[in-house]
Amino acid sequence: MANKCLSLALHGGAGVLARREYGPELAHLRGVVEAGRDRLRAGVAALDVVVEAVAALEASGLYVAGRGASPSSAGRFELDASLMDGPSRRAGAVAALVGFAAPIRAARAVMEKTPHALLAGEGAAAFALAQGLERVGPEWFTPVPRAGAPRLETGTVGCVALDEAGALAAATSTGGVFGKLAGRVGDSPIPGAGVWADENVAVSCTGVGEYFLRTAAAAQVALRMRLAGEDVDAAAAAALADVASLGGSGGLIALTARGDLALPFSTPGMKRAWLAPDSSIGAAVF
């Protein structure tokens, strides 16, 4: 039976500046949601939709992911990405990937063409090259300007989607924190920390990744729903409260198999857009 609650949500990163105008980012997020909506209505699988949405966010240069990433302390653009397919819980990820335009496509290739869930560094790059993925040099990147406040020096993009078959999927991609040490890996490429999808909920996180790793934030949302019977709003809020209890901050997007959305954040704002089950589209920062 076809699912009538087609839905998706995107984020372009938690941590914003109160006096900055985010019109270009919101317009872009809304456009990506519209494209995702059209794909879902055409019967495209949620996994395909989240990959294409995140690839568009990576290519835009508007977020601290893909083209908008900043170099590490070694001067390299080291990118991380991951995705999960809800029905099968298959996962694919790359970490510290250098020299490629779309780390989310490399993550999908890891999931579909290897027995592994995560490849990193030189191994990830060699694999991406063997898969014929688009290569880029340092000149391709256009780093998003540094915000200037320590707690705003992060950036991640992500997407969650629910398709007509009732399947969920999630994807996350990042350039990491500004000024990160070479080889640093945060939560974004780690299933259970920065991304999660199962038969009940799909989650993508954004914020200071070390804290999301320490709390297994993405999986925590799912486990709270499954084991404690919490609804998605309560589970998402509790996961962010756990992050905050350790001194971290950020946000997440979560989507259930019934089409319920939660888009909480503990930072001054989070760039986000969504397609609700009633087919309305929204976008906001604060």
C-alpha cells in the first residue's frame, strides 16, 4: 500500500549569527526540499532522495560541508559523510576524505559496493577514485566565512526522508569544525552518533560532534522511542539535553514512519527546511 505521508526535512547546520541574513541559504534549502518532494511523489526511494539532497547541499558552497568546507590544520579539505537505509539498517560512510566533490556519494558506494560500513583517509580516497567519483582540487572549495565565536564554528548538512513505500533514510555530511586537527573525525560519519535510520525513525545531527559521539545522539533518539515509548519530540529533546549536560550544543532533524517531524536545536538557530505530511513546505533559521 502506498504511503500518503510523504515527508522530508533538511538542515544546513546548527550555530548561526543573530544579525546575519540567511536569505540565500533558506531559498536554497527550500528549493532542495521542493526537488525532494517531486522525487518522492514520482516514487523515488527515500535513500535516493536523501543522497541527492545532501549532494546538492554539498555542491552549493553555502554550508560548512562539501564545497563550503574549510581546511584542516594541515591545509587539506577533509570531508566526512554517512547515510543509513531504514528498512535494512545498511550504513555507509567516509571520513577524512580528500579530493572529492561529493562525499555522500562515496558513502553510498561504501554501503553498496563493499562489505564495510566506513572507509577513512587514503583508503577512502583510493576507493572513491576506483568508483569514478568526481575529483576536485583545493581551488574548487569556497570556504564559508568563519563566524568568529567559538561555539559557532561548526557546520553540517543532512536530510531525512519518508517515501511512498513507508521506508525511511537519513544522510549527513560535513567539513568538520573550523581549524580542526588533521585527521579529526566527528559524529557525522558515525552511524548512531551523527546519523541513524531504522523502520521507525530517521535522524541527522549537527553541532559539536565530539559531544554527539559521546552521547550516541542519533541512535539515542531511536532507542528512546523504541524502548521507553517516547514520542519523537520528547526523544529528540532528551538527546539534545544529554549533549548539553556534557557541555555541548547543536541540533537534529528526526522523521518518523508516521510522518511526524522534530527539528529541535540548542544553539541560537539552525538552518532548516521541511516538507510536512500535509504537503506544506517551511524553512527557518531561528
